[in-house]
Amino acid sequence: MLSRIADVLVPAFGRLSVTTDPDATLAPGSIIAANHTSLADPAIVLAALRRLGAEPVVMAAAGLWRVPLLGRALADGGHIPVFRGDQRAAAALDTAAEALEQGRMVLIYAEGGLPRRKDAAEAAPGTFRSGLARLAERTGAPVVPVGQAGARRITSGSVAKQLAGLATAPLRRPDLHVHVGAPLQLTGDHQLRTTWARTAVTSAWRTAAAQLGEPAALAV
């Protein structure tokens, strides 16, 4: 249901385009790793993936389950709350592993949070936490790197700016782009797996951001 809602709402807030690597596949039981830049990007990524026939469950901050309507949609869809800095944090990986074993795809944001930058510009993904590597090692699931760009054009900066951006986006309809890379079978220790995954997500992000002419992606 959440993917369907995103697919309906996102076109009202921006012009979404999607590209894939030639050998990109979204097989059942895959981990989807995406960069996280804005409160808007989960909806954008879900809408893009639905266009490709994929409707993953999402690992997201547990506080979202307290938001009226959204919390109900998250619970009904079997999405996975992550309690950061809590004894229940490890339970999220257990739930994700079960979902993968059942053939569900799991969308994870390995950066673990949003950047603290106030501007609307794009930047490469930040440091990845170890959860992605541990989940891949535990399950043997392939990791599909996804890069998105443009979400910060909808919401970024202070609370006031985010609200203003959200309110004006239907008029501005900024360009948004999502790129799906080829799946990886991560090997090595946690640090190597994490580095490999971040490199792949960064490459996917760079492709997406270059589609929008973002300076950060075109500089290298």
C-alpha cells in the first residue's frame, strides 16, 4: 500500500525519471540500499521501484510509526521499525532477515540518518553504518545499490524551509531521478562489505545526480 501511495503522490510533487544499469535486477529476497538526503526521498525511491515492479518493505526510524495514518500504513505493510540507540535495535535486523527469507525485498538506508546540511544541493552519501553489511552476511542476500537525486529540492533545511518546500513543490515540480545499479554479492569482513556497498551506492547516486546536472556529480 505504501508503494502505491508513493506512486500516486510523487508525480504531484515533482517530475520523476528512472534509469537502470543494463544488468540491474530486483530479485525477490534482495536488499535494496539507497542514499538518504531528505524526508522526501523514501517516497521517491518507492515510487521509482514500483515502476520497475518492486515493492519492498522499508527499514525506517521507529518514530514514524507514531505519525497518524503513516504509522498505520507502515504497520499494515509489514515495514520494519528501527529503534536507534535502543536494545530493540538488533530486532530490526532479525525482522529484516525474516522478510528476506520470505522473498520480500528490504529497503535499507545504511547512512542511518539525514545529513545536517541546510542547503538543497546534492552531495555524495555519508558514512555507512554496519547494519547493511551484517544483514548481507547473515542472509547471503544480494545488495542492489540505488541512487536518488532531487529529493532535497522538495524538502531540506530548517523545519520552516522544509514545510515551505513541501507546500510549493506541486507548483515548482522539481526534477527527480532514481538510478538502480547492478546487484552485488558482498564478501569479506564487515568493513570491506560496508565500503563496497557505499562505493556502489555512491556510483548510483552520481549517475542520478548527473541526470539532473548537479555540480557535485559532474565535478568528478
